[in-house]
Amino acid sequence: MCESPSTCEESCASYGGRKSCSPSEWPANSPEIFEAASFAPASLSLRFGPRSYLSNNVSNCVFSRWDVQLAKVLPDSSLDTWTHLPQCDFAGSRELQSCQADDLDFLQYYQVRFAELCTDLGLDSLYNWTEPILIRGALAGSPVNLTVTVLSSSALLLRWDASSAGDCSFAAWKVEWQSGGASETWSPAELCQDLTERNQTECLLDTLTAMESYRVQITETCTDVRTNSLPATSPVFRFQEINSWEIYLGPTMSLAISVSTLVTDLDQCEVITTCCDDQFSICYARTAAVPLLATISRTDAVAGWGQQLWLRCSNSGDPLPSVPAAAPSWVELREVSQSSMVAAYSLGHAPGDCLCAHPHLQLRESGSEWVSVYGDCADMTLRACTLTNLLPDRVYDVRIQLACANESLNSPWTTSATVNTDPGCTWSTSSGNSTGYECEDGSFCATEGCCSPRRCPDHMPVMCADSSCNGHFCCAADSAGCDTKGGVRPCLESQVPAKEPSILQVDSPSSSSLQITWTPGSYASGFTAPCGQGGVSEFLQWSVQVTEAEEERWRSVECSGSRSSNVCLIENLLADRFYEVRLAELCVDRQLDSTYSVALGRTRPVAAESPSTWSMELGGDVLNVTWQPGSNVHDCLFESWQLSWRPWGNSQWSNVTCSSQRSLPRCELPVQLDQVLELMITEKCQDVLAESAPLRSPPFRWRSNTVVEVYLGTSMTSVLVADIMTLPSDVVLALDPPGSIIGSFSLCFGDSHDVTVTRTDA
């Protein structure tokens, strides 16, 4: 380059000589490349830094950043477009740096160039270039499904499958073996040396010795050795006969160990111990790399084992053992709180032939069904688990069994003693309404902040300690949701409210009233009633409210009495209606009021009026009976007339369905002469509560087709009017048994069924 003008010439003699270079124009020296290599598939590791001039001269460059660019080498040896690597800029840091380029093409050549850039672009360094770098390909996948078949007392057949992973240009299979299982030297398998086709995936091992320990490994080798697979290595094994082999498990600090069984199918395996009373369970599984994997777990303790274990497997065809697991030794409930407890247990020392043994724990609230609990409670590595989301003041117990994949060998259940969760505050449980916040007055609303909530809705059941939600306590889906809201709202013993009363019965004494009967609530744990004797507050009154079902228009009912009073009559109701009744215990400290107990009741319908006016005639051995229907059916939808009869003195009635038409009030009844009977007629309705009161006859008997005797009994008055249920032509008084009548009587009868008996001597 010449001085004037700034052109490039072969000779600058005619152009003022060569252009001078002052120290202020010295550029930064090109960076020094310390490392540029592909150590992992599809990636390139780079390490570089500043480089000083050999003369120790210094450039006036003010460092801006590094410029690292990468380009692929094309087949014609030209370069593809340069790509800037921003992860290697390290702006403002002129120090030794490292960075990495990823997602490059396998087995492709790349070149990288490095420059130091300055705030004054004229002082930027020249690029320093690497030679072309070959990017490492992905390793071939290790061979899978390695199996060993015993052919004789001295020969084995090895089989395996090639992996589909990797970037390998196949060269050959490399098969090696060890004797004794602990040698550092692998020997090539003599009969497996010419496996140069990728589908040649089996070969023989011979000149072996029964009950000697062996191990084999197989590697897929590639034309680029850097992509050779990692070896697939068998566990240490030994064999005694064709259908029986053993796999070494050894000692371990772990509770479980997994090994390949070296076959695709088998009859059974068992753990061979050398000492002690350690107990084990085996679980089988198939994986992408192992045709049949066995996981051996210790069941009698949460620990590994120190003895030299072997797993003996067979394909002999013998019947499988079927000893069931013994019941767990014990299970206890501990650390009980308002909403959680810990179940601790021992699984015992006899898993039998249970496969995939694991604890199966079930929880039950008193009076409910058993519910299985999973998670930690089904973890074989644990002997205790926490039961959460329990309800306050409930009685719970648990039971546990050792469960098996072969379910017929499940152990019997072992059941705990019952425990009571601690009483909770009103807010410790949700409102029982899927979207509703329960307000202080017992009503519900649907949005946060719509009222000061006593309890949170079911979908956000946890109340937090923070009252920042529109000035009220916040609700969350779980306890973690309260982490930023002051945590879960605590519940002190002094804040535990009265227990909701237990409604025993809601009866309907009449068609316009309901009567509610209850007992005061008491905590299952024996916690002192806060508003009872010895409590932190005092009883105020019972709150009884009623509304027609599903209308939510509650009105209060006055019920007098003390805390020991437990009956209240609710009047002025409509007939044949369903009502909801709710009841709560109110305290002087209203924060301790109980929640409401709710029950459903129904007022009686207005019953049909009772029939009247019996009439009967005897024709042969058949009694013909008629009567007069009641004048008003009210709420009765007529179904039939029912005639009931019984021998006098008998406690049981026999029933006969008569007419299904209300306008045909008649019935026939076979009778015997001299048999004393009682009759009763009832108007039956579709709703049994609307049925009429029965019309009941006095005792009577027919002496003949024309003579009937009707029992009068005794009387406290001198005049008695008796319905003899037939039109008399003559009437006399009689005693049973026959005898003289004490006193004088006058009988009066006429054209009706009534006979008037008057005592005349007193």
C-alpha cells in the first residue's frame, strides 16, 4: 500500500513510497486459539483469548467484543456462509474465554475464525482461523436384548439386537468375555470374530465350565471409531444345567437391585441367600434394552444386604410356587392433627412367593367404605406415610396388606386401632358448596370478597391467614396457595366452635306442623363443648330455621329451653310439602356458634275422612258388608277399600282388598257361625299418609242367618247408643256366659242400626 494515494501497487516509488504506520494505527493482534475440537456429538468446544505482539508493542484498541464465526466446509472444499456465534461475544471481557457451538451436523467439517473487535473499527484485529474440524457423530447405541441360552455343560448361545440409535457406519460386532466376573481383562470370543454384517447378532461361546462365573460384553464398532457404541455388558452369571442358571446380585446398600434375567421368558426365579433371615420379593418387567428385567427388593427392612446373593432362574416347566404373603406385623396411627396423621407399619418377615410386593394401605372414616391410599403409602422403600386432607373431629382407622402382582397371594389385612382427628375451627373445612363462600349469616355467595367468609368454597377450600382479599380472609386451592398470603389460617383451641347438633328425627304430627328432635353436638375426641358446662363461653339458644325445600327462604322458629332441651314444634306449615329444617347451637361468644345441621322433613297430607255407617247381612256362610265413604277425600288419590278382620282377642289382623272403585263400598267375607269377629275398613290411597282413619266395628258374632250378637261391654253412663250394624226386628240383652242380668234396662230401636240401652233402676 502506497502513501498517496492509498492504493496497492507492486512498487510505491512513484506514489510517495510505502504508507507509514504510526503506533496509533496498530490494530489488535489476532486472538490466540487454545482449543477447537469436537468432544461430543454435534458440538464444538472453543477456547481462545487475547494475544500480544512478539515485540511487546501495544495497540490503542479499546476492546469491544470477540467475533467468532463458523462455516461448514462444502464437498468442493469451499466454505458455506459464515455464521456469527453470539454466545462467544463476551462483550467488555478481554480475557481467556470458552464457548460451545451445538446442533452441528454429524461427521461434517467446519472451520472457525476469531477476531478481536474494538470501539474504533479501524483497530479491529485480523481473523485467526482454525484448520477444518470434523464434528463428532452420535455414538452408536449399545446393543439391546442380550440373552444367554445354555446349550450344554460347556457351551452358550449369545443373541442380541442392534440399536437404532447413533450415527455409526457399521464395521463389525466385538464380542468379549470374562471368567470369574472380576478380571480387568476382556478376552475375545473365538467363535465371534467374523461378525461383519450388522444382522449377524448371535454366536457361540464354548469350552466353558459349569458353575464357573462369567460375564460377556458386546460392542458395535464403526468405521469412525469415535462413534463406536458403549458395550452392552451382562451381569455375572453361572450355570449348572440347561434349564437352570444363576445371576450374581452381591451385597448392596440399596433396598432394591435390578438385573437382566438374560432370557426373554422364564418359569420362575428365587433369591439364594448365604446367611441370615433377609426376605425378598421379585418383580419382572420388559424394557426397550432388556427383554426381561428382574428387580429384587428387600421386604423385611428398609435396608440393603451384606451377603453374597444369587438369583436362581429356571425354565424347567415345574409348577410355580404359591405361598401367600403373611399379614403385616402391625400398623399404627400417630401424630394426629386436625387434618392429617401418620400411618406407621411393619410389613413382616414372610412375603412368600409374592411378586412385586408393595404396601397397600386403605383409610376409612367410621361408618364409611375403605378407600385406597397411594403415593408414599404404596412405596416399598418407606415404612410410614402421611395421610392428608382429613376432616377435623372424625374417627378414622387404616388397614394394610402386602399386595402382589399375583393377587391371589396378597396377604391378609392388618387393621389399626381407631383414632380421632382434632377438632377444627369453622374455617378448617370447606362450605360444602362447590363454588359458594359461606357467609357469617349462613348464606352463600359466589365471588371472592362478596362477604366475610366463615368457610371457603369446595374448589378453594383452604382459608389463609392474610385478610387482603377485599378486606376479608383469602381462600386457596391448597395449603401451598397460602404461602404468599400469610400461610394457612391457624386454629387455636379457644377458637374451636360448638359442634353442630345431631338431628335425630323430623316428624309430622299433623298436616300443618313438623317436630324436630336432636341431641347437642359432642366432639369425638372428647373435647369440651365450648358453650357447655366448663367451656370457654356459655350457651345462648338453639337456632331453628325452616324453609320450603329448595327455596332458601329461611325463617326462624322460636324454641324455648336450655341446652338440654331437644324438641321443637314448627307450626303453621302447608300440608303435604317438603321442608328443610336447620339447627345450630348459638353461644354468648357468637364466634363460637356451631354450623347448621340440615334435615329434610315432610308435612303430612290431609287424610281422607273416615268411612261411617256399617251395614252387614249374612247369606249362608258369607258375610256381606257395606259402609258409607267419608264425605271428603282431601289429599287422597283413591286406590282401594281394605277390609281387615280378626277373631276377637287375636292381635293380628287379616286384610282383604275389596273394591278398587270408591263408589262401590262393599265387600264379602267368609265367616262361621258363633265366631266372634272384629272388622275394620280403611280407605287406601296412593300416598299411605293420606289414608283415612279406619272405621272399626265392635266385636260381634252371628248365631244364625237372622240372629247377630253385638258386644256392648261396660259403660260409665246410664245411657249407651250402640251401632249393631244391621236393621233389627227384635233386640234382647244377653250375658256371656249366660246368667241373670243385674239391674233393669230399657231397649229402644227402630228404623236405624242404632239401639239405645238405658239403665232404669239407677
